[in-house]
Amino acid sequence: MKMTRLLLLVGMICTSLAVFGQRTITGKVVDDNGEGLIGATVIAKEAPTIGTITDFDGTYKITIPGEVTALVFSYTGFSSEELAIGNATTLDVTMTGGVYLDEMVIVGYGSQRKSDITSSISTVNGDDLRGLITPTFADQLAGRAAGVQVTTQNGILGEGPRVRIRGIASVNSGTDPLYVIDGMPVYSGDLGGYASASGLGDLNPSDIESMEVLKDGAATAIYGSRAANGVILITTKKGKEGKAVVTLNSVFGVASPVNRFDLLKTADFITISNEKRTNRGQDPWAIGNTYDTDWQDAVLNNNAFQMDHNLSISGGTDKTKYYFSTAYANQDGIAKSNSMDRISIRTNLEHKLTKWFALGGGLSISRTAYTGLNTGANSLSGNVFNAIRQLPNTPILNPDHPTGYNISENNAVVGQWDNTDPVGDNISNVAYVLEKNVFESTIQRTMANVFASADIVKGLNYRFQASVDNPNTGGFLYWDPIHGDGSGSNGRLQNSTDELLRWNIQNILNYNTIIGGKHSLGITAGTEHQKERNSNFFAVGTDLLNEFYNQNIVSNAYAIQESGGGATEVGIISYLSRVNYNYDQRYFVQASVRRDGISKLSPDNRWNSFTGFSVGWNISNESFMANMSDVVSLFKLRYSFSSVGNTEIGSYPYLGLSGASPYGSQNGIAFSQFGNDALTWETSAKSDFGIDLGLYENRFNFTFDYFKNDIDNLVFSEPVAPSLGVPFNRINKNIGKSINEGFEFGINYDVIRSSKFTWNVGANLTLMSNEIVALPNGGADIIGGSSTNTSIAPNIIIREGESMNSLYGFQYWGVNPANGNPVYIKANGTLVQGDVVTSRYYLFDEANPSVLGESSTLSAADDKVILGNTLPTYFGGLISKLTYKNLDLNMVVRFSGGNKIFNSTRRGLFNQNLNNNGTEILGRWQSPENPGDGVTPILWASSNTFLNLTSDATTRFVEDADFIKLDNLSIGYNLPSVSAKRLGIAKLRVFVQGQNLLVISKYKGLDPEMETSGVDINGTPRARVLSFGLNVGF
Amino acid sequence: MNNILKYFALVVFLVGINSCSEKDILDLTPINNISVDASFSSPSLIESSINGMYNAAAIGQYNSTNINGGRGYIWGSAFVQQGDNRGEDVVNTATFYQLTYTATYNPNTANNVYYWIDGYRLINRANLVIEGVTQAVADGIITSEVGDDYIGQAKFMRAITHFELVNFFARPYNETAGASHPGVPYRETGVNTQGEIDSEILKGRNTVGEVYQKVLADLDDAEANITNTTLTKASRNAAIAFKTRVYLHMRDWDKVITEGKKVETEYALESDPGAPFLNSYNNTESIFSILQAETLNPGVNAALASQYKRRTLVCISPIIWRDLDWLVDDKRRLDDPANPASLVFTTSGRKYTNKYKDVVSYTDAAPVIRFAEILLNMAEAYARKSDLVNGLSYLNQVRDRSLADPSTQSYTGFGSASDLVGAILKERRIEFLMEGRRWSDIHRLQKDDLHPIDGIPAKVANGNPAAAAFELGTPYTGPFGVDAIPGNDFRFLWPIPQDELNSNPNIDQNPEW
């Protein structure tokens, strides 16, 4: 099979190019760097129907009639050149002028000229990220590409952003795109340890040359089984021929929370707390107004220092090209106890052994250390959960307590000071916990590749690449024995090691030829083998000898020891091929097939083929458009269709398994996974129709795409009746269908193009919808959606005909003006009030509110309705780049909306225990004469679960998520080159920059992007970063 | 030269392909998990599978994604905490058990949902043990003697778990004649194939009467087959002890006595009422308790010593604390920080149970049934049969050991069977305070002829009661922040979980939920 394919290719190479005519000219078309230009058009001036296109290395051969006196060379993005022939038989030309817009675009396993592409790909230039202080490069993709939605959900360093390409393509399987760095699919999830440690955080953003986001099926099909969520191809910087270029970038910044909660001050706190009690006929709770503490100060940094330095050297000769960089980043988080420290080195080297044979490789070594903290949305020491519940009339410190902190006598909770009761919700003194407890992850990561590239015959390149990605993470955790999370076990010490190793070997043949001047043919074929082994182990000591032991697990320094670990393996074998053909740069066809075999499925089902197909028509290259070429520089229609897969379904999802399940100290095993060897691939059928339009020498570019993803055979963990007792009450099955559908618009306009003044504006907009088409169990609802998080799951649902993970709960009507009871709307439209005295429901009559009507219910089974979709229906960005003389001004504005958020954090701010509240509670119902804001019911001590319905979503806390944000604003100044030379440097740019500067939204929480599956639950505020930096070139 | 290099490149290409064989890359098997089909393939794996069944009883899974990450549902601690918090003899001071305590649960609230889910998870493990062991005996892997012991233990776990569920999700046995009202599905098939799912799902709720019959049949088999005698696994005596509990609910007084007689000489009360808790694995009166180890227990969010002692989430209610029948100098009130056998401790004037002591590694055994219960079950059976002599005698056995001066304080006689039964019922509340027994008494005494309880009694308000509320001398008369719930109210029963209804078309919700 493999040999056949190779022989076929070799056969094709032997096909001779047919040439005929009276006079033959040959030559080479290069750009101003001397690089050959593939696909430049060469036309006989006097006979415009005669022409050819340059070869992959820029060479051409054209046979022309005698009367032709000149050749016209054109290449999209360059000014066309006309050269008189005279007696020459060789004409070389260097294309200059204009902007080099039509660059090569990296595609899977190769590259293509942008104008040849008939699939949907967005490119983000690495330069756009220059100088940004960012925990991961992916955070900065936000707003820069249509169809790509990047959400940074909180301000915790080490938590990767949520990246969705054209929506959510799966329910239970992975929804993250595949990240490929220089051809190697890399680890992108959390890498282990005890602080959040996103796999995206190890790459130095300054090393990125470009990022290609493969969105539609045709672009991603070559990645077959792993492509359902889209692919992000990252190309790192390589050396270029020429003298060594040394670049230094340094940025210094300060980060602060973008927003804070509006909590009650002591005076209001005392009023509200005691009203909770007196309403219920109980004695007051809150006493003492000596202090007025904003406990948010205990968990947030206002001026977190952050810096980023990068030094690179690159250059090369015609034979050897090199790139070397080293970088150091240090960021303090806006959450106290959260930081990142990264040092990284990358080198890329390529050497041409002979004219046709090159060897090379890349090596990246990084060490990224994170410190973290407990951010649990419902953890008693979770930073935000805790801070917003603390009593403002108590101090953080207490010199009389042995620890120096305000902690209760038995060390169980934060001290109550003069208040009559212990603090509600059993919270700890979070300042003590953050000071003492340690959460660390240190990732040592090696990414390396070697390649050999041989031009076997003209047009045929063979490339062998072997790559490895090997992150090893050490974790350390310490919980203080006296107070906080560790007090339940008299302290805890824990060390861990996660070893991840993935290797990947590719053999790729690429063949490009032009037949008869007009038939361009490109063929890619190859194999890919990949395997990974991921293992971890940890050791735990609890009941510590002393709190002295807080830096590493130390033998025998604890009474109870525990250890654990495990390992999984995954392998993939693939055969891939792609053929693209175009006739005369007018008609384009591309087809790709990939056959994947994966270890995750049973031998009978593990092989599957994934196909992609696309066509394009470049109307602007038609002769009938020739007279409009001054206006219309590009007008292309594209259509693609493909089927791709999703394999993020666990390691052995088809097997019936048992798991270690001890009884006390006695070894045990028990049923842990229900087997289904019929389990097969989750497939996603993607279609895309697109239009590319360029006007006035591509000064104005417009891109439009309509896309539709039909996801079928969704691997669903089908709910099984719990009374059957199967593990997790779930079985993995291929049931379920969903559809993502939408439109993308992108424009790019060079508003001003002059040597002193340039202004470019880019904008993109995505409109999209998601619908669940079919579900298992005859279409039964899946309450809890795809979430296993108990703070989120009760508020969402997956229901046929609705958007995935829609909000689900009760409809809130308001407050009964006569007695302050909360009033809800039942599914049948009748109103019921929750009587706070009895915790029961009675009918409510608006005309007669003071009467408790007939006994009624608010039924979880019958009275819940869909409260809104959680997926944005529109989003996009606006990017402005302006240069004037030596000044530059760049701006990114981003917007999103159409989705709803259940603001569970806000519900928490109406807590009815002895805890602080948000200022919104001041609008509570107090009496018929003083009914408050009509939304906030009467206060009633210790009735949180009933009064605020803490187990269910209600429209009382459902809000619109629409926003516009000024994500990024930078002003730079380039030192004039004369002055720079005087300083002995080639160039110098200084800049100031603000990230996350402004949010315009009606959302009442901190930030409408702080949602997970549509639920906002006690996240750490996102960071606003103000920075100053310089770029120096030597 | 060029040709040589070209051939070299081709060789690299071919080697590159062939060096990675399909076997090494695709034929991967789990490193962490034994195939479920091999769970009963050797004597040691079979023994481990038995332990896996007890793991489900001791830990459960709750909402964790880790199969050993549960919160002590159903027998590890939840039966104590839920059983207590459904009753009036404790006060829930924080939010933790509030939904249970104030009866504001619904078909999605975790406490009642995971009682059901983890209960049936344990039942399925028990059923898989029965089938796996039966096959292993047939295959000659273990002897039938060993197999019978294992099967007996599995039947015991299956029986007591169904019995526990039927007490929370169904009306009491005496609700209808013949107990023909809906109970819970009694599962007797191990479900690990699609075919078994398809056939088992068709079986809806058994009647309460059927459930009791099957519970008793299983307990009879357990009694006949179990040879194990250790405390933390099912024993013959545990099966008998449980039958006294079941027959008490069925109001079959003679059977209570018959069963109790079988084992009454095999156990003895400790002289100190604190001893069964001070030495929870090694005392003369515990009959069946669940093992908890320092490395595997329900954890900080569920372990008995964590919730009831270290975190003080639930205190003793002034309602029972100030009850005049509980003598002021009763040893069960002992509150001496210097004496580890004390059953009570005080924080900010509030009274908490000290029955669960290990606040660092949570190794206290969870007490499922102990001898004092057999004695009080028998006392009540005798009393209800108007045998006041025996009734008094069995009651005093339990009560006298806790009295400061039995010679003057011991009960000497009651004017009527009803008075005696009343004293026995009160004694149960004192003796088993914070052992999770209150709910099943409230449940079985609905419509009782002598001492009926109507629904769920009124309770002290959720929250921290004032220290003054614990002052002895007068009975507690209020305020009651949590109103009583009448017996005919739908909230008397827990709703069947919505998850069950969503994926099981053959089961009906309890009325009005």
C-alpha cells in the first residue's frame, strides 16, 4: 500500500512537461529577499492568452510567438513588472513594490500560496502579539480571527483560556482545538502539579512567527480524527539569510483586578445581619463597628508586578540558517499567592547539505514554575468564595491569637470578634491560609524535532520529521495544620510527578508541478505515527510532625502516609494524502483522505477514513474580469465539505473495566467502567461556503463564510437509570447529533497608505447557533449538561431542539409586596410564593397579596423551563493599526453577546447566614410601606437554601452577557534610524500599553466572560495590565 | 553520490514507517485497570471483589469523578447524618445538612439523590459478587464453602441496603394492609451487559411488602451461609440482628423476640456506655460496623468525626438534651475533656456528640447495628405483647448501665404497656443519639397504636442555638424554627431522584413531587 503510493508519485515525476512553440524564454522570479516566488504569472504582452506560472522555486519557462516583445510578470500583492525581451533567452525578474500580501500559508503537512487556498484558514501574525504580557499565547488570539472565540475566564495565572473554533463540537468529548507546533501535535491541557499549569503556557509568545487557525473541514481534514474542534498551527521563527539580527524585547507591567465586588461596609452589614435575625424573631447577630475591613484586600493584589524579557539572534547564509532565543517572564498574579516564572530557550537550525538535501531541527527547553492557591468555587478557603463572605466588622489580624491572625478559639473558623455567632458557612481566615498554604507546579518541558528534507527530483520533496514533546511536572502542596484546609488532617504535605511523553514521526512527500503552463498540481502524501505515555505518582503525608515541614515531603515527618499514581497510553497511526489542482489560477479543486487507526477503540472499530473536499473559483482571474482588475484584485468563491473526527474520549472508553477499590486497608476491586466494544468514532461533517474579495490592489479585503458542522455519532456517556447501579450511571455510546451553524465576516482595509501615515483597520464578526438534534433515551433531557462540576451542573440542561448547555430553572416573578415572600411563576403560569416562615409554597394572588393562598409546590420536575442559551450568538473584534511617522497606535476591541449567564456568584451575595452581602441586598423588602426594589425578598436568617433557591437556577439571577471590551491599546515610538545608529543600534521602539482596559456591559457580575458553561461562580477577577516596554534591534 | 543519498533518504523513509508496528502503537491495554471479566478469576481477586463491595458501602461515590471519592454514602457515614438530620433530636448549625433538616429537598438535591444512587451502586456490586462467586465455584476456582460465605455477605449487604432505601423513599410497612403500596425496585441481577440493562429496566417499584419479603429471604440466606465473624464484614449474627430491626418495622413482635433470642448470649453490653465508641473496633457490643481507614474514609466533607466533632456542623438538639426523662447525671451526658470515653463535648455552650473521636484521620468505625438495639427491640416487642416483666428487664439492661445510681434510679415498673413502650422509645432516642437511628423510628411509628408520630416533628431553627437553650431543668418548649410536617404531607418521603425518572420510564415518582 505504502509502496504503491510511492511508485505512483515517482511515476508522476517522470511525466514530462509538454512544450511547443517558436521561441522559449526561461528565467526566475524572485522577491526582494531573493526568494523564488511560486505561482507568479508570466504573460506574453502582445498575446495575453499565452502565459505560464512560475514553479515552486520561482523558475518559469514560456514559449511565445515571434511578435511578442515583452513579458508581463504579476504576482498578487506586488506591482506587476514588464520586461522587454530583446534577444534574451533568459529573463530573471525581482518583484518589488506593493505589500507582500500573498504570502505562503502553512497548512497541515505543508504550505500553500494563500491565493490557492480553498478552505477556511485565519492567520495571526506573531508580530501582533509582540510586547503583550500574557500568560499564554492563546489568550491573545481573542478577537483576532473570525469564528475563533477565546475566553479568559478568570485572572488565575496558569489556567489556559477556553478556545472554541466555530462553537462546541462535542458534548462529552474534548472541545479544545488541536495545537500543532512546527508539525508536532503538542500537549495543551493542564500538565499537573498542584497549581494550575496550562500546557499552553510553556511556549514563549515571542518565538511565534505565525499562527494558522484551520477552521473548516477541508483545512482540518488532513488531521482526520483529531480535527473536530479545529486545529491551530503554530510556526516558530526561523533564521533568514543575511547578517545576524539581534533583538531584545523587554516589557514591565503592573496588573490589577479589572473589577471588584461591591460588598457591604460595616454599618450596612450590621443593619442587614440583624434584620435577618429580628425578622425571624431571633436575637441580633452583628455587634461591633470598630473595624471596616474589605476582605477582598486579603485575596487580591492591586499592583501585581509582571515582566517579560526576550533576546533572540537569527540569521544565516545560503546554506545554514539559525534562530536562537532565550526568554524570561515573571508575573505576579492579581490573586494573592499566584505567580508564574518562565525561562525558556529555543533554537531552530537548518543546514543545506547539498543543493537538494537539507537537515535541521528545533529544540525548545523551558522551565515554567507556577504558584497557586485554592480557588474552589465552594471551598471554605476558596479565595473568592471566602472573601465575599467575611464579616467586615472583624479584623484580619489579631495579635492575641498565637498565629497573629483573627481565628476562632478552636482554630476551626475565622474569628467572630464581637458578633454573637460564629461566621456563617464555616469559612476560614483566608489571609492566614494564603500566607501559609503552598500550591506549586514546576514544568520542565522539552520539545524537539529533527528533520531531513530531500528534493528527490524536480518538484518532489520528501521530508522526514521526528518530534517529541516531553513535559515533566513536579508538584508540591503544603496545607498548614493549624487552620484552613489542612486542619482536617493536622497538616498535609504532598509531592507529585507527572511525566508526559509524546513522540511523533512523519514521512511526507510533497509534489508540485505545473503542466502545460496552466495546470497546477500539488500532491501531499505521507504517514504519521504517534504514541504517548502519561504517568504520574504522588506521595502524601498527613498529621504532620510540625508546621516546620512545609517545603518538601520529608521522610517520617508525618504520621500517616499515602501514595498513588497511574499511567495511560495512547497511539495513533495515520496514512494521509492530499491532492490540489488548479487550472490557470481560476478553478481550484482539493481533496484529502486520511486513514486513522487509534488505540482508544476496539480492534474492529479503530480504523476510519476521514475525507475532505473543496472547490474554488477565482473569478478575478477570468479574462472577462481583466478590465476590472484595477478595482477587483481578488474575487474568489470557495466551497468545502469534509468529515473529521474527535478522539478526546478517554484512553480506553470501549472496555469493561474494574478499578482498585479498597475497603479500609484491605485490597479491593470493583466495576468501574461499563464496556461497549461497539463504540466508534465521533464524526463531524463540516461544510463551508466562502467568498474572498479584494479591491484596489487588495487594499480592501473582505471574507465571508457560511459554515455548518453536523456532528453525528456523538460519543455520549448515556445516562443509565441509577437504580441499575452501573459505574457512574453512564455508558459510552455513539448517540446524539448536534449542529453548529453560522456566518463569519472579515474585512481588512488599508484606510491610509502612505510612507508617513498608514492606517489599517480589520474587523471580524461571527454569527452562530448551536442546536442539539438528537439525544439518547428517546430524547430525554440531560439535566446537568456536560458539566460534572456540582456548582454548575444543576443550572444547565441539554435538551433536544435547544442550544447545548442551556440554562434551566425556575421563573422568578418578584417579591410579594405584602409580606416580602419571593414569588415564582409555575410552568402553567400560576404564581406561587415561597413562604419564608414555613419554607412552603402557596398560591399568590396579585390582587390579594396579603393572603397565603392554597398550598402549592414549585416542582423541579414540572416547573423548570429553559432560561436562556449559554453560547454567544455573535462575537467579533475590531483591530486598528495606525502609524504616523515614528509613532504607532494599535487597538483591539472585542465584543460578544446573545448568551445568558446564570450569576451564581451574585446569588451568593444574598447569603442569609451570618456572612457579608453585596450592596444589592439593601434593596430588600422591609415592610408593605417599604417594599424595596421589588426583586429582593425579605431577609430571613439561615434560610439561604429556600429564600435564594441555592440548588436551582432562577431568572432572578439570569443576566445578559453582551459586552464590548477595549482589550488592548498600545502607543509606540520608533527612534529615527539616524538617532538609533548614533546609539549603535539598528532600531529602537518604546511603547506603553494597556490590556483589558475597558468593559462596557450591563452585566452585574465582575465580567461577563467569567462564566463556565454559562454559570458565573466565584471566579477570580480578570487582570488589567498596564505596561511599558522596549524593542531593540542590533 | 546524489543517487546514494537519494536511496539513503528512501531507506530512512521506509525504515521510518516500518519501525513503528501497529502492535506497539495500537494494541494498548490499560495499565491502571483489570478487565471487569477477570474480577473473579482467582481466589485473591475474588476476595478483592468482596472488599470492593464493602468499599461501596463505606465510601460510595457521591458526585465525585473518582470511584473512591465519595462521602460515606450509604453506610460509611451518610446513614448516620441523614438519619439524624431528618429527625428532631439534632440541630443542623450550618448549611451542610440544611435541605435534609428543613425538608426543603427536591428530586435534584444531592443528599437524597446520592442516598439512592450510592445505595443501588452498592446493590449492583453485591449482585455482581453473587454471580461472580457462583461462577467461580462452578469453575472450581474457590470451594463452595468459601463461596457460600461470600454470597451470604453479599445478600446481607443487598438486604440491608434495600431496607434502608425503602425507609426513606416509601411509606411505612403499616401504611396499607399487606404493605401493597409502592416500595423501591428490589434488584437481584448484577448489571454489566446491555441485555441486563434492557431487562432490569422493565422492573418498576416492588411493593413495600415484596421488599420486606425479599429482605428477610436474603437475611435468612445470610444467616445460613455466612461463616465470617469479624465485626466489619457481614456475619451470621449481624443478619439476625438486622432481622430484629426489620420485624420491628413489620410489627411482628414474636419474630423480633425469636431472632433476638438467637444471639442475646453472644454479646454483652460494655459497662461504660462510652466504650463502644472509644474502642469502636474492639468491644463486646458492636455487631456490624463499617471499617474506616486513615487512607480511605469519607473525608473532611463527610466523615463522622469531621462533621460532628471537628467542624461542629450538627449539635445535639435542646429538645432531647433537656428532656426530663434523660436524667441529669446519666453517664451518656458525660462531658469531661479529660475523659476520652465522654459522649458529649461543649463549644460555646452548645452540646455536641463525642461518639466519633478521630478528627485527624477519621478512623472511627461507622456503627450500623449494636447489641443495645437488639435489647431495646426485644424490650419493645415484649412490651407491645404486654409482657411488662420482660419488657422492663430488657429496657433496664440498656438504661441501668448509664445511670449514676441504678439502685435508686432504675425503672421499677410501669402502669401500662403503653407507658413502658413510651419509656423504651425515649430510651432509644437517648441511647442512639447521633447514630442515625431517629428517622427509622419516626418512620415506623407513623400511625402507631400507642405512641404515634404524625409526620416529621417540629425542630429547633437551623443555625447555632444559644447556649441558654441547653440549660437543664425544664423541657424545651420552643421556639421551633422548623415546623412539623404532617404525615400526609408529600415531603414526608424523599422524592425519587430526577435522574432516575429521566432514564427509567418504568418508575413512578412519589405522589405530589
